[in-house]
Amino acid sequence: MPLSTRTKSKAARPANLTDQIYERLKQEIFDFRLLPGDRFTESEVAWRMCASRTPVREALTRLRRDGFVEVLFRSGWKVKPFDFGQLGQFYDVRIVLELAAVERLCAMEQPPDLTDLKEQWLVPASGRETDGPAVCALDEQFHHRLVEATGNAEMARIHHEVSERIRVVRRLDFTKSRRIEATYNEHAQILRAVLRRRRDDARPLLRAHIEASKSEVMKITVHMLEEARR
Amino acid sequence: MPLSTRTKSKAARPANLTDQIYERLKQEIFDFRLLPGDRFTESEVAWRMCASRTPVREALTRLRRDGFVEVLFRSGWKVKPFDFGQLGQFYDVRIVLELAAVERLCAMEQPPDLTDLKEQWLVPASGRETDGPAVCALDEQFHHRLVEATGNAEMARIHHEVSERIRVVRRLDFTKSRRIEATYNEHAQILRAVLRRRRDDARPLLRAHIEASKSEVMKITVHMLEEARR
DNA sequence: CGGCAACGTCTTGCATACAAGTTGCCGATG
DNA sequence: CATCGGCAACTTGTATGCAAGACGTTGCCG
């Protein structure tokens, strides 16, 4: 896919080339088309993306700051390998942020509108999504929405960044139907507690929910790595 | 200061040009040599930094992601103006993170070594720093150290980023000796409570301490802006 | 005198050229 | 056969060239 064949859409400025490449690369990491530990060069990515090295470099620089890749001095780039300690720390940050969010939500004089969450999670079993990746995305949305609903955009932004960092392994939590079921039940419980403004009910439930997800993910990831090693 | 006169230090690779420029620009923002709202171009910065536009662009891109500057399409860059709502949100994030940190510190079976903090803040009035900017830096260190001591590096990193965002206005809290005194007293109180692992003492103290700083800073900033407007 | 349109300058976004340094292969040698 | 040295190909870091668009200015027309 040489550079010259790139079709330049003229309708509506197609955002930055840098942004596009940034998003595409990030998606490739999320989709495991780029695996942790994989090495690659700027020229190679530039060729694949039909662009020059300049926007590729800018995109990679951003991905590095986000913690997804690292650069080896004059020796290429590589996708950052898993770091269990770090993943655990991200989960703990999530717990801190989300517990604080729930605390706020329960204390707010004028609780925000959470109709969207009600319609998504307080439904009979027949209305539930069963596709793993789909539930995974919904789960991320649920938790993000809780933080967002407090009205603190910066906290929501930070929560989003943290969520992206654990997204690669998070999906592993939704490969068993048992876990999907548990997710629905627990979200419903948590949401009901928040709507009734029962801080002391909601917080332990939420903490247990995230901790369960964390330990499940850790377990599966270790298992996967062991299997890959064989 | 034309580009050609740049002296290339050959002893020990002088890190990246990009990193240097990034740090210098950030420092200029912190030092008010670049004021909120100031506009500038890449070429201008490149000339001042004795470099080409390339590393300048990379540095600016990073600063934009950090939230310090913004780019106007084909029309230059500018230092992001104050946003009181956002500043308040950053203070709230600090409260969330630091309260969680203190909670953890009080709950840890093997409390970490906080000798450095003791030596800095549990001292008689005679051993206290009185220089405003110096106390400001020490204050930031104190709060950061609390989070760092929990052992969660990611939480510490996030806390650091948040601290940098409020650093420009934070110093305003240390222009009155009354506030410096209060800082010493409150830090001492908080630290003693943490060392005695009195979670329920430490948390309200810390929250009040940060809230006081927040409201003081907001007050002074509004006052300054009003004065500048005249 | 006011409004407007065309033009020139300046800006960023992207591509390309060049410099400095790393890696790995390949051959020579003990 | 193992090891060491050197060279060549690559890779990132930096500088520069080029294009498209934004903004101000200026001159013309109503």
C-alpha cells in the first residue's frame, strides 16, 4: 500500500492524519493485532498507514505518553509488555475514583439523571446482551458513566485513561457466561443502591464488584500467558 | 540567538532536544514568562530555543496533551487561559486521591517510612522555611509524598499530573505569612494523625486543609484577574 | 466614506533529506 | 570451533522543503 495510492477525501477535513494514525494504532493494540512485546519501526507503520514518518512519529509519541508503547533509542519501537503490578494499580485507581464518585452521587442534593443506566442494566434477563465483547464495552460505559455523572469532567477524563489502560485485559473477564451474568446482577444491585442513595450499601458492592473483576482478569491473564509459553 | 550558535555538548548525550524544549516551555508557563492567553508560533519558539520546528512541535504536542497549551488551526499556539471550573475540579481530584491515600496509609499493616516528612514538618517554628515559593514546593512535595507512600505508582503519577495543572495558581496560596503558618500547622496535625494511624482524625483534617487552600487560591486568583483588568 | 474582494504574508500539517548511533552479520584469526 | 573486529544496513532524532489554509491589508468600487 504505497503512499501515493492514498485517496484524499475532500469532503470535510478528515481530522488530522496524526489523530487517525493514533486511533488506528491504539485500536490495533486493543484488538491484539499488535501484541505486547511486538517490535516495529516508524517506516513500517508509515507504509502501512500510507503516510510519511512525521505524523506516525507524532502518533507514536502520544501512544508512548499514554503508556502503550516504548521507544528503543535508534532501534525501533515496541508495544509495552504486560505489567501485572501496574495493572493491579490501575484497578486500584479505578476503585478509588469510582467509590468517590458513588459517594458523591449519593450525597448530591439534586441527583443527576441516570435513566440511560436504568434502561441498560435494570432489565429482565431476556433483555440482556450476551455477546462477550459487547458486554465488555457496556461494562466500561457503566463504570465511566458513574464517574461522569458526578459532574467532574477531569475525574471522568482520568478514569477514562485508566480504563483504556486495562481495556486489553478487561475483555478476558467476559469470556464466561457466568461472569457476564454476575456483571448484570452486580451492576443492577449497585445501581439500585445508588438510586436509593444508600451510600453504605453501594460502596461495598461496587468495591467487591471491581475486586472480583480484577482477580478474575489476573487469573485468566496468567493462565493465558502460561499457555502461550507452551 | 540563531540556530547555528548552539553549542553541542559532547559529554553525555544531552537527552532529547524535544524533552529539553518541553521542560523549558513548561517552566516558562510556571514562571509566568508565558502568560495564560499568550500567543506564539512554532518558528518563534524554535528560534528562541535554537532548534528547528520539529522538536518544538513535538514538545508543543505534549504540552497540549497535558492541557497547558492549545493550537489554533494554521494560526499559532496559545497558552490555555485559566478555567476556574477546571481548577476546582482538579482540587477535587486531589482531595479524592489524597483521602484514599491517607485511608490506605492508616490501614497498612506495615506502615512505610515517613521519616523525611517528619523531619520536614514536625519541627519547631524556628526550623521552618518562610520563603513563599519554597514553602509552595515543599507543600506540593508533602501531598505528593502521601500518595506515593501508599506504593501505588500510577496513583502517584496521576496525582503529580494534577498537581502540575494547579501549580500555576497554587503559589498564590503562599504569599501571606498567615497561610504559610497555617500550612505548617495543618501539615503537622495531618502527619501526626497518619503516624498514629487515626484514619478518622486524618481524613477530615486533610480535606479541610485542601479545601482551605482551594478557596484561598480561588479568592486570590479572582482578585488578581480583577486587578489586571483595571 | 463604507464595504468588500483580492492578494500577500504567515501559520500549521505533512513529506523528505540528512545526521548520529545501534545492531547484526561476516570474515578473519587464535 | 569460538571469538573478536569491522563494516554495512537500518533506525531514530533533527532539519528543511513544500502545500493548503487563515488572517490582515490594501485598493477598488458603490
